[in-house]
Amino acid sequence: MEEPRETEPAGEKVDANLKAAGGEILPDARSGLRLRGWAIESRHRPILNSLARQQWEEKLGTSHLPEMVFGDSSLVLFHEETGVKISFNAFDALREWKHEGLPPVEVPAAAKWKFRCNPSEKVILDYDYTFTTPYCGSETVDRDPEKLEARDRNFSLCWEESREGIDLVSLASKEPILFYDEVVLYEDELADSGVSLLTVKVRVMPNYWFLLLRFWLRVDGVLMRLRDTRLYCSFGSDPHTIPTILRESCWREVNFQDLSAQQGLSSDSASYNDPNLIMQRIPVIMKKTQKLRFPG
């Protein structure tokens, strides 16, 4: 599937295309736009300082966090008619990492990692130090309760299983890109023995928005893990129409030994810096498609 393109178009051309599509940039120097009933905004903030890290550890009930946590960075998509807000942030992702609690990956280098947090103490790696998360995003309804219909006041958003697929034809179209951005949520270099990275990319076109939330893990010489979540929303002609949002989640994983023995590929970790170049060779562990049920 085509990923969000990484080339940002020139500013003046974007403004003209955005105006032609009936949209506008967000005010107050915010990064994003308003289009077809959606307000889409990305926020880039510095990594957490030591005090904020301590507060997060207390809230999450852990003494471990990735090396770089961009705690106030986020991507937010807000549908103004229904009040539905879909967002992506590091705290919720780490909360789901903590809840899932995968066992730690066994690696030869683990012995030296035992001293990464407290050099003066022997620390046993009894937690998932890769920070693998099943996180697919956060959804809320942000509406004034007094303005809600009685039937909607107790409504909770729900992802339902769907047989519909993301429209690949639309993704391959040559529409102008009205907005593109990539937000890093957290990153860890696994004591120079790999990478653990959670990012979210979004692109907005005249007729749809599409985003990719990606957790990418490479433990050198041991395994690669890819958890991708793609969301797609096609704009209707009427901004008051309830939108349809499809979500595709895919978990891929392979160890280096199988990659070399079964597929004849290199076992050199340096060959796999870009997940886009290897993802089709990584076996699928789980895949599902869902549709978001909106309040009426």
C-alpha cells in the first residue's frame, strides 16, 4: 500500500490548491488545516525533561521509558460536526505498551543492558524494553453535553469489524497534497543495538485524508517487528454527512535467522534501516480492518 508521501509541496501552490478545495490553514501559526468539516493539526514539541519523565513514570506505574519521548507532540483530527476527535500521542501509546506487557526479547547484548538505567545496581530486564505497543490511536467525542441529543449522551465510539478495504485507487491518484507531516512520538536506540521508533504520518488531499501510525523495531541480529495502522477517510460532497473512517492494522515480525535461512536475505542488521524496503518480506502475524461507528 502506498505510504503518505514525504515531499511537502511549496507554500504558495498549497495555498492556491487549499483555497480551490474550499479549505483554509489553521490560525495562530498552528501547523494544519481545516477542510471538509475536519480540523487537522500536528504539534512538534521537545522531548520530556527529567521532571516530566518522573511524572509519566508515576502515572504509568513504571520506572522505564524510551530514551526520547516527545510527550507533547501529537497529531489531532477533529470532525467539527460530530465532535469526534482522533488523536495520536506518546502517553496513550506507552500506556498500551505497559498494559500489553510482552515478554522481553532475549538477546546476547542483554547482559550489558542490565546497567542502562542504574549503573550502580544490577537491574534485571524483566520488562519489554523494546516498548512495542499495540496502540492504534485515541478516540473521543468532544461536544457540549447540553447540545447532544438524548440518544447520543451515553454514546461511546466503537471500531467494528469491516470487510471494506482502503481505497487503493484514491491513494494512487495524482491529487495535489494540501498538507503533509510526520510526528515522532518516541524513540529508543536499544543501547546502540537496534531501534525502537513510533511515528505517525498524515497527508491530506482534496478528497481524502490518510495516515500511517508505525511502530518499527529492529533488534540487531535478533528480530524485526512492524506494527502498522492505516486510517483512511474519504470526504463527501456534504460536510454535514457522517464520514466513514476505515482502519487497517497489520503486525509483521521475523527473526534474522529465518530471514537468512528461508528467504536468503542478508543477516546484516545494517541492511535494514528502512522498513519500507523490507516490509513485504516480513511475515504477517495479524491483520484486520475496522470501521469507526460515529454518533448520529
